[in-house]
Amino acid sequence: MKIMYNRLPVYIAGTAAVVAATSCSEEKKEKEQQYNIVYIMTDDHTSQMMSCYDNRFVETPNLDRIAADGVKFTNSFVANSLSGPSRACMFTGKHSHANGFYDNTTCVFDGSQQTMPKLLQKAGYQTAIIGKWHLESLPTGFDYWEILPGQGDYYNPRFIEMNNDTIVEKGYLTNIITEKSINWLENQRDKNKPFCLFVHHKACHRNWLPELKYLSLYEDKTFEMPDNFYDDYEGREAAKTQEMSILKDMDIMYDTKMYRADKDSRLKSTYEAMINRLDPDDRKVYEDFYQPIIDEFYKKNPKGKELAEWKYQRYMRDYAKVLKSFDDNVGQLLDYLEQKGLMKNTLIVYTSDQGFYMGEHGWFDKRFMYEESMRTPLVMRIPDDFKTKAKGEIPQLVQNIDHAATFLDLAGAEIPEDIQGVSLLPLLKGEKPADWRKSLYYHFYEYPAEHMVKRHYGVRTERYKLIHFYNDIDSWELYDLQEDPKEMNNLYGKEGYEQITEDMMKELRNLQAQYKDPIEEKLKENK
């Protein structure tokens, strides 16, 4: 059942009584106000690499500013941990089977369908998206857009403009997206209208090409390795057959930049195309940095465990460098909003399209329903004009299908009944709804494809998680997240867990019925 909330007044809680004409006038003004929205999204940024969630690895002071001045959701998750599908869930407020975009390999987003940006436009908002789109079709529902083709390029990136022309911009992509976003805010929007600006970055997506000024950053740092880096996947059949191992599947040239013309790797030509985008002077800076590392690597020629741990350190360093540039840019955007007085009436949201493995289970990438992939950072700075607002941590289970309903609620727009997410506005106001959801549904479809993660669906509650892998496999997994937060011990079929399994199975079927996921048809097709 969809959780419904009173949406009038939709922006600010009204006072219990009006004692003067001036107070009445102020209250009316507050109710009529439509708040701006700045929605910042990264690609593959995970909670382990954001210091307000986990400070073991890096500091992210500007991202932390959003949380410090607002709220941090400690149980934020995605519905399908893959870039395009995750974005489709966010824009529509619906699970993948309902919005029609369930994988990156076969789907094209149907731009004629109802989306949150279109509904915001109807509510009087000016909408814009700058940066990563990754939904194959061209954007609809935006007054302005400038998007990356596909995954985009870190160096001297291409952008597709509204006239469908492709242009090349000089510089580092993360900086350019921020510059374009600030330019739209300053010079291109109608300042008489409320706005919703989507600032969507490529960072921190593979293959983690750093900004040149940060090439040397973290080179003297040794990152702590996860204690399950050498996971043997006992009792987890699907985990054994994936192709996202740091040791086996991380490309030595494309991912770790150990390029030599006389050597070969699966993604060598792709890496060459990326590096060829650099101007000659920048290319020299890049190569001068990596060449000593390349020479030392091939001289030592590490194997086995030594190679795995060497790859892990290179991966962590490059990822952290890319993240550093992004955090700088968040600070630049926040400073602009503050200088222009926009903090008082703007909701600032930061999230990632999904989480990512930073060596947990020996992996990079995402896809699996396990915690590091399904969980995603979500912080919000609530407008100063909110009279009643939450502060600190929000522990309720939330999902990226909730973002659409939240923005519509904030805008004073009706939330269509077919939107499957729920508004987070009551939580932002500091309320604690007794009927808040107790579980989340997840469904991953992209198989067979890159990284070879089996198709699966499942349910997550506060304590337990039940997953079913299907298609060319029929395997169930059950985890007690309180006792086994790293999901190493599959409890499915074990003595003593019969009732928990039954309860979780019932909850799973209830969610599939609620969201109308035709899973039984899919299972029949794959037999």
C-alpha cells in the first residue's frame, strides 16, 4: 500500500493560530512559496568513500557540508544497482519493470512517459539537466539540457546540446559540468520561476582518470584492505561466477593505467582512445607521472596475491583522486548558492546512482544486491525558510524511487497514484511516521552482460535480506545484517531460520504484488 501524506500545506508547517494580520500575511507567503531544487548526482560513488559516512579512506569536506547543515539518510538504497536503470527509477519514481528501462544493454528510455521533471514543469518549475544522462533517448521534460554521450569522457569531453549538435569542451569533465551548471543558474534561467537543476557527474565512474593537478595525490597513502578481500564465496553460488574481481577482471591498462605499446590487454584500445583526448602538453604531464610507475610494475611483474593487492592500491588511489575533484566542485557550487542568497529557499540534494565495491569480496563495480552496491549516500540541505526541519541522521528505509515524490511534494504538485515511491518530506520536517515502510524491493536484470552478475531480486528489511538468483540458476540467499553485516554467511536452508525465511518470503511476495512486478512470468520464460 502506498503511504500517503497530507500535502496541504506542502512546503512549511503552518502555525496553530494566527494572532495578527502580519502573521497571516507571512503564513500565506510561506505556503505559496515554491522551493528550488539542486540535485547533485555522481556515478558509482559509494558511502565507504564519503567521510560523513565512513572516514577510514578519504575526507570529503564539501559533501559533508551538506550533511552538517542538513540531514544524512543512513539507510538509503537503490532499486536496481546500474547506472541507466537507477536514473530511470529516480526520474519516474517507479521500479525498473514499471518504467521500462531495466538494463544498459538492451533498453532505450521511453521519453513519452510521465516523469518527475515533466510534472515539475506543469507545477511552474523551470527544469534543467547538465552532465550524465545515460538513458539512450534524448531528454524530455527539461527546459534546458546539455548531456554527455553515453558514459562521457573525463578529458576534453563531448556534450550533446539541445539542437542535437555535439560539441567538445576543453578541460576536465567534473569542472566543466560545474561551470555549465553555475552559468545556467546565473545567466540562462528565468529568475522569476522556481527551478529544479540536475547536476549529474560522470565521477566516480570507471576508469577513474584523475584531474592532472591531482595525479600525485594519495600516492604515499596505503589504503586499508577489507577483511573479506579474499572471500571464497562459500555458500553463494552466484558470487562465484561473477567477473568483477580486482585480481582477475580489472584491466591492467584501462583500469590501472599500466600502458605499454608492446603489451596487450582486453581494453587496451579503449584506454588509448581516452588518453588520445588529451592535448599534447597535458598528455606529457599525464605520461610523465605514470611512466615511472609503469616501469616499476613491469620490472617487478607481480603475480597472484601480490598483484591483487597492488591493483587494489592503484584502484583506490585513482578513485580517491577523481573524488577529490568532485568534492572541490561541490564546494564551488555551494559557495555560489550561498553568495547568491539561494540557500534560504533551495533544497540541495546529493546522492549517487548506486554504491560500489571498494575491494569488499575482492570486487570492484556494483550490480549485486549486497550492501556496498545497493546502499547509496543521500544527504540533503533543507531550505533555511523551513520553519520545522529535521537535523542529523534519518534512519528510515528510503529508496531512489522516493526522490520523484519528494520533489513533487516540495513543489506543491499532486503525486500521481502510479508513482511507486513515497515522499520524504515528512522525514525532512522531522516527523516520524508510524506507518513508514518496513522493507525495500530490489531487482537486477542485466545478464548475461558485462561482469556476468546473475539476474536476481530480493527484499531488505532493517535486519534481514532475502535474495533469489534466477534465469540460468535457482539459488536463494538469506542474511542477518545485524550479525553478519558483510554478508558472508548464507543462512538460507539452515536450521533455526525456517520462520525468518517464511516471513521474508511472504514480505517479498507482498512487495512484488504491491509493485506489480511480473516475476512469475519471467521465471516461466527462463525455464
